[in-house]
Amino acid sequence: MRLFSIFGNPVSHSISPRMHNLAIKGLGLNACYIRTLLQDGNQIIDIFHILGLDGANVTVPHKEYAFGLCDERIGIANTIGAVNTLVKKDNLIYGYNTDADGFYRAIASFGALESVLILGAGGTAKAIATILKEKGLHVEVLNRSQARLAYFVDKGISANTWENFKAKKFDLIVNTTAAGLTDDVLPLDKGILKTLFADAHFAFDVIYNKKTQFLKLAKEMDKESQDGSAMLLHQGVLAFDLFYDHRFDLETITTHMRQAFKL
Ligand code: NDP
């Protein structure tokens, strides 16, 4: 039997086990996907081996530890500096980042975009900014504080704090901040957000299964919007595809995993 897990802290809320076990069951595979509460990120690879895992997903706050400790980092994970998927092959642990492509697949329904403003500058913002830049879109980052902006500036991405930002037209506004996750606050001053939405076509909040104030304001202003469910779904589909070395059709995996959501 093959064994997979998600590592996180906290991890009890994660729906990854449900998504992956639905795909395992739907495809008739001899496997199981469990959840593992990991306190110390430094132990991620040791615990991976102790549990006898074939693959894993990694969530907050361990993605940077996974990046640093896996044997090989593949593709866009190298630019982002974070790994959310670990795959064991020939006794080596390979690290991937499927959050970036998961986001890109999620926004496909918006159609062609030229410019995107990302609110927040944490790990998720890095993944999203990197994939959008790679795809040739104009990307800017807006964060409440300075410290995390160096990563973006270093990669040639315009990044501002609230103090020095001047509002202009963007096709899509993405909230990657934790504002709205456990509270009901907006990620940015309401007046500035209204100015941005007035010119934008779309809004995306990476927070899932919740109508945040950000999404409510977008709706009030008649903007097409999405929460983070589709991103979560697609990062999971792409991780499963890596676990099984591209053996199954992505659409089939998606159909099984989608049952975990109200999509
Ligand atoms: P980080 O902790 O790395 O970054 C959080 C960012 O939010 C920082 O830029 C921080 O600003 C900003 N921030 C926090 N609180 C506020 C606030 N009240 N107002 C304005 N800005 C704020 O988090 P992650 O990037 O790892 O995760 C962010 C969100 O993404 C989480 O809600 C997580 O659940 C979600 N997520 C969703 C996924 C999906 O598949 N849908 C995948 C991965 C994550 P500062 O720098 O000033 O501290």
C-alpha cells in the first residue's frame, strides 16, 4: 500500500486528506492519505522516512523547511524558495511547488489578463507573483509593511507599501493576506480598494470556503470573483499527478477531488 500525508501546524482543518482519498478511492488505488501535525519543521524529512511515506504535501508554516531539506528541488519551487509537494523516487525526496500552477489553473476561467495586483507579500504571494511573471503578465505587489518586499524587488517585480502606493488600473486584484481568515477586516483601506475595483474586472481571494469582506466588496461593485477553493483543488490535482508520475488524466483526478468542495 502507498502512503501519503499532509504536514502542517495546525493541520486538523485541512481538506487535503479528503481530496486525495476521494481520488484514491475513485481510481481504485491501494493507498491512503493521512494528516500529520508537525511542530518542528526541521524534522519534516526525518518524519517522512519514519512514517514510510511515498509522498506528502506541506502547508503553513513548513514550506520553506521542506524546500531546504529535500534532496532535489524541481522547477518553479527553486524561484519561490518553498515546497508544498514531496515525492519519493529511488530513495530520494524531490520537492515541487504546485501552489503556483494551481493558482494559474484556477484563474483560467477569467480569460486573458494583462495586469495583476497582489495584496500581501508572504509565501502565497511569492508563488502567485512568480507564476504570473513567468507567464508574461504585469505583476505588482502591495503590502502593509516593508520587510517582505525585497524578494519581489530582487525578481524585478514592483512592490510597494501602503505609504508609497499610487492606485492605477489592474485587470485582477488578488488577496493573499491573512486579513479575513479569522476576522472580518479588509486587506487594504476601503477607499483605495474601491478605487482599484472600479478599474478592475476580477477579484480573487486565496482564502477558501468563506465570503470575506474583500469578496463581498468585489460583489457589491459587480466584479467577477473567486475564493481560493479552485486554487486548493488544482494544487492538489497537480500534487496527485506527481505522486503517481503522470499515470492518470488530470481531468479524471479533478473530477474525483472536486467532490470535496461545494464547487
Ligand atoms: P504569510 O504569513 O506568509 O503572509 C501573510 C501576508 O499577509 C503578509 O504579507 C502580511 O503582511 C499580510 N497580512 C497579514 N494580516 C494582515 C492584515 N490584517 N492586513 C493586511 N495584511 C495582512 O501567509 P501565506 O502567504 O502563507 O498565506 C496567506 C493566506 O493564503 C492564508 O490565508 C492561507 O490560508 C492562504 N492559502 C491558500 C491556498 C489555497 O490553495 N487556496 C494555498 C496557500 C495559502 P506583513 O508582511 O506586513 O506581516
